[in-house]
Amino acid sequence: MIAILIAKAKHLLRNPWTFLSFIGMSIGFAFITGSAGQENMIRVPVVVMDDEVNQTSIKTALEQEDAILFKEMEKEDMVQLIEDGKVEVGVLLRKDSYELVVGVESTTVTMVENAVHQAYIQYLQQKKMVDHASESRQEKDAFVKEMNHALDEPVFSIRVSNFTSDKGFIYDPKYQFLFGFSLFFVIYTIGSNVLPILIEKQDGIWDRLILSPVKKWQMYAGNMIYSFFAGYLQVAIIFSFFHFIIGIDFNGMFMEALLLLIPYVFTIVALAILLTAMVKNAQQFNAVITIFAVCMAMIGGAYWPIEIVESNILIGLSKINPLTYGMEILHGAVNYGYSFEQLFYPISILLLMGVVMISIGIHLMEKRHI
């Protein structure tokens, strides 16, 4: 079995292009579609009239807004955008005041004004505290440093939560498409690594290996373990790229997300084994794995949230779809902060699916003498 794993690893190192292409496509699709989700944010041009504003907390507070994207630009460009009707409002920032340039009166103007007003209130409150703290410049600087340290590391924290209905769900485009395309493309990677079992059986290579000291279960185990690690490595690389390079924090659940991928990858290996046992040649397998992957992605919520689907038939089909439970596990851990006990149900379903499909797949292979 070790010899099979070493041979597979050497083959991957000599021909890594298929593996790398799936990683590249996963990253590309997730990045493009996830970034497109930011189009839902309100874009507001900002002009800094006084350089002192850059030294205050005003810009920092505006950059932390979730629903509004403030973009700094020149005043002439902002006016042109408003005149062309491309934006509804712009903001002129001064050290102690601000001014709104309104093109269209709407609720957006109110939202922007509230956000900017709150940023200035916070800045002016801190400024008054510093002014009353001491008159010397040195003591003021020390006070500001201490205050910023206290804000970064508060003595206690306040957690805000709200009641949601059973039909409510959290939708974050970057996580939706990152998880969806990662779980989608790994199906092809695992399928391409399981396919050699079919080819080697048809070419008689397995018949010759049986005469060697390698046992049949070791041949199956070696191929499946390699397929598992290849698929898991692909998704781990994708998640690590977005975490360490792009800066997505996974809501502090990065390591948990990596660990929770294990049941899904195992189930996809089992599915690939089952499909391999049901087809007659590589051409059929490539066609079937493509159909299965696309259907699983559409029904399982990889392209859009499964919560918005209203068809009872599609919802029923999603219950036997491994990708559905893979998305449920990742969303549950990252978006909702569920514990392992709360995720035990989808994990157990994936493991059960994997065991059943591997058992049936190997049984069919041996029965049909593929």
C-alpha cells in the first residue's frame, strides 16, 4: 500500500497540471463571484478636504461600515458621478465638519448621513476627552496611546444577538461562493484520481498486481487514501489562500473548517468509487462525473443558498446529496458558530453515505470483474 501511495505521489509531482488547474478554477470562480456580491453595498464617493482628517478616527470608522463602501476620490470626479446619476450622494470631509452633496433624495442619503454623523460624534468625543485630560502635548499623546490600547483590548465585551425565525438564514457572498466552488471542483479532482482504478482493471494491471505480495484490499486502500489526500489538499490550499493571502478570517473558525472538510471529502471518494463501479469505460465515467457534479452543485446549494429553493422535489433530492451536508457543515461552523454537537447530524449522514457507497462500489467492482 505504501508503494502505491509513493507511486501516486510521484506521478502527481511529475504531472501536477490537472491538480493545479482545479485549484486555479476554484480560486478564480470563488474570488470573482464573491467580489461581485459586494455590488450590493452602497458606494459613496468621499473627498477629504482637510489633510488633518487622515490623522483622525473618522476615516477608520467609515471604512468599518458594513453596508456602505466609502471610496475616496477627487472632488471633480465625485461631482461628475453625481451629475451622471451613477451615485446618489457624496461626502466632503473636513476636520471638524462634513457636507453632503446630494444628487437624489432617497433613503440612501439618510443612511450615509447617519454613518458619517456617528463617525464625527465618536471623533469629537475622543477629542474632548483628550483636551480635558491635560494641557501638555506629551501627556496628551500618552493619554491617546493609552486610550487606543484600551479600545483595542477592552476589559469586557458586549455580544449582540437577535431572534430569527426558522426560515431566516445568514447569507455572506464570499463564504457562499468560496465553500460552493471549493466543494464543487474537488469532485472532479477526486474523480480523476479514482478513475485509474477502472483503467488499470481494464488493462489487466490489477491482475498482474494480484500475483505480487500486494493484497487486494491494500490496492483499494492505497488508491482511496491517495484520492482522499489529493482532494483534501486541494480544498485546504484554497481555504489557506483566501485566509492568509486574501484576508478572509472565517469568523475565527479556519482550523475548524479544515477539520470539518474530512467527512465530505471521504464521502466524495466513496461516490467516485461507486460511479467507477457502475460505468464500463473512462468515457462514460467522465460524462457521469460531470453530470453528477453539476447536479449536486445546483441542488446542494453551491451556486445559491439552498434556503431560497421552494420546490419540494429539489429539497427532497438535496437530502441525499453529500454536497448539501458539506455546505451545511461549513456554514454552520463559520456563519453560525455551531458546536460539534450541533453539527453531528450532517457529519454522521456524510459518514453513513460514505460507508454505504464504498461497500456497494467495491462489491459491484468485484462482482462484475471490472
